[in-house]
Amino acid sequence: MTNREQLIQELEQAPDDLVQVVLDFLHRVKAIRKNHPLAKFAGILSDSEAEDLQRTIVAECRQVDLNEW
């Protein structure tokens, strides 16, 4: 099941007030994405590429060597 299909399934079962909240949020995000300078980079990585990047950041970039100085 794709994310879109899962979202639609969840929304079909959600109460109307929650559907309105989600819709309002979607409209705000869409408005921001159009004008944000980094918007052109959104979605350029596949899920597996993004997971690999996250693992690399956690493993290598968040390490502090207190004796480095």
C-alpha cells in the first residue's frame, strides 16, 4: 500500500474535525513549499537513499571526541 493509499484509508475513517485539521495543514504546507528556497530539493531522494543518509549522519556526524582538542 502506498503512502497516498494509506492516507486516504485513514482519512475515510477519521472524524470530520480531524479531516479539516489535516486539510488545513496540507494547504499551509503547499503554500510554504512553493516559495521556500529549498523546496526544489524536496523529494529528490528515494526512501532507501534517505534512510542511508540518516544512518550515516547518526553514525558519523553526531560523534563528539572530547579529546580532539
